[in-house]
Amino acid sequence: MNQHQVGLAAEALAATLFAWCDFDVSVQYGANQPEYDLVVVQGDRMLKVSVKGSQDGAWGLTQNYKKDRTYHEAADVWLAKHKEMTVLCLVQFKGVDLIKGELPRSYLATPAEVVQRLKDSRNGLGETILKENHIWKSGKAVGVHDKIPDEWKFSRARVEELLNRMNKN
């Protein structure tokens, strides 16, 4: 798939998963979207969802903020650009075999959780790219295993947890 197709497929899958979990989903379309792609609502609770698709096992998130900054500083600048009520839905197509009926892997995380994972990457050295499951083979982090936490896997329980956390008022 090209980059546009990855983004479109990821957004469609995310909308489907949220709807499948009995949530109302509004999808934004157009060139000038704010920081989120979907709005997920259940009763008076809502989440804004930024969908990120990938087919290479990782999501580049903070590299645009890295110039003249450390990895940790770049992550902090990226985090400051996100508002309350926003979560990320990370969709991974790498290694998915549609012929066998496999679905892309999906994860949900707050921007703060993503930033902490980026800062912890490479044994605390930091990274701009969130890796789904990677063992460093060279450099200062040789042998370090960076992996998305299992708790981030998309599930009804994870959506409920995030809705409850973000809608405490």
C-alpha cells in the first residue's frame, strides 16, 4: 500500500473497531483536520482519536521536533501539541496476512503514555520512532528490546479505561 492507502485503511479499521464495541463514531474528512481523525462517544463521554497507520513495524512520531533537541525534548514538544481527551490508535499492517483472515494489530494509548515509551526506548536514551517490537542489534542500545505494552492492545476494556480516565469530570 502507499502511504495514503495505509492512512485510509488504518482510519477505517479504527472506526470499525470502535463501532464494533458499541461506540458512536464520527469520522472527519478533508484536508485541514485538527489533531484527531475520529470522535468516539458513549453517552456523555467522548474521546478524540488520532489514528496512525504503519506497515513497517513502527510509527514515526516526533522526528519533526528533533532538530536541535534531545530525543526527550522532542517528545515533550510533541506532547505539548496534544490536547486533553485525545488518544492515539496505532494500527500495524506489517506481517498481516489477509489471505489467512488476519486483521491488523491495533493499540490505544494516550499521548503521555506514548511519550513515556519513546523516552524509555533504547534503554532510556530515547527515540523518535515508536517501535512495535524491536531488538536493537547495534549502537548504545544493543540487545535492548523495545515493545509496545500489552495493555495498549485494542479492546473494549482498554477503550472503557481511557474513556473513564479522560472523562473524570
